[in-house]
Amino acid sequence: MKLVGICRVFKLEEVSEKCAKGQIYFSTKRGEDEKGNPQFETSFINARIVGKAKKQLDDLASVMDVEKLKIDITESSFKSVSYQDKQNQWKTYTEVVIFDFEIPKEVKDEPKQTKKSYRK
């Protein structure tokens, strides 16, 4: 299954030269409160950034802070991962593997942020 669309990267750390892991998050408008203010729901998903996307992320990290950077995912794979914990109980979590992304136009037009690398 593919996951595409605009989200933000969060809690990134480098696993290897070819892979970074962390989370992505996005907000969905769920209506308005009694005063007419919009109400949003934020969802977090585990993410692994590989290949072309990892190189792009490294290039961006050299000139700006990539923490909470808004990206538009164009190529990814969404999957459910199962594993056994220390008590031999089966656990499952979801993960998106991001292969390619673009920077939305509104982010490109913003002034460059200060340089800050994600955790290595």
C-alpha cells in the first residue's frame, strides 16, 4: 500500500549511511468547535527514509533544520511489521518507508532556517 501526501518529519535519527528513521505526522481537519474554530486530529506514523529520499534529506540537513520539515511524499510503501518482544509475545506496528519526496512550494519560498542536523 502506498502513502502519499503532505506531512512533517519528526524525531529523525540516522540508522546508517543509507537509512534514517523517525516519525512523520499530519493533521486532519475534524470539524469546528462551537465558536467556529477549526478542530484538528494529528496522527503519527513510524517512518524509515531510504534511497533517493535519504540523500535528499542529507542535502537539506546541510543547509537547514529538517526537524518538523514539511514534505510531500511522492513514493512510499506502507506496511505492518511484526516482531517478538523479550517475553516472546508477538507485537505489530505500522511503518511507512519513504523512497522519494518533494518540498512543497510554500516551504521553498520561506527563508532558509539555521543549519541543524538530525541526530546521527
